[in-house]
Amino acid sequence: MSTSYIERQNLTMRMSVRRFTRLTNEFSKKLENHSDALPLCFFRYNWCRIHKMLRVTPAMEAGLSQTVLGRDMILNELDAAYQPKTRGPYKKRHAA
């Protein structure tokens, strides 16, 4: 078995997603933000990006999709699934 496919995927993600580079503003300081961003990156890579060698997306090559999915579709799905966090009531500080 070879790890070259996995290493290539890791390199592609590291080079295309600035969250993996510590010296940028987009660096994920929280694990939650990082774990939320990863599925978006993989989704874009496999469903939205046309690859030079395949000339289609990997999802189209695998027969999972007939068209290239766009950014609008992703944003609409995210908006539909978004559940805002509710905060508790505001508590006033007592003067000491």
C-alpha cells in the first residue's frame, strides 16, 4: 500500500486552505472553527472544483452528480441547517 494519495490530499488541502497556515488571519484559533471549516473544504474539492486531469469534479467522475455544484447551493444548505446558539439572560455586576 502507498500513502502517496493521502499525502497528496493533505498537501492540496494545506496549500488551498489558508486555515492550515499559522501566519495568516484565517488561522483557526478554535478547534470548533477548524472542524467546521474542514467539511466545507472537502465538499468544494470533491463537488465544486473541476480537476484538470479528470476534466470534471470527482463526484461527477464517480457518478454521484451530473452537474458542478456551486457556492450558492452550499450557502443555501448551510443557511437551512444553521441553528444559532442562544445565550442566557444578562446578569448585572454588583458593585463591590
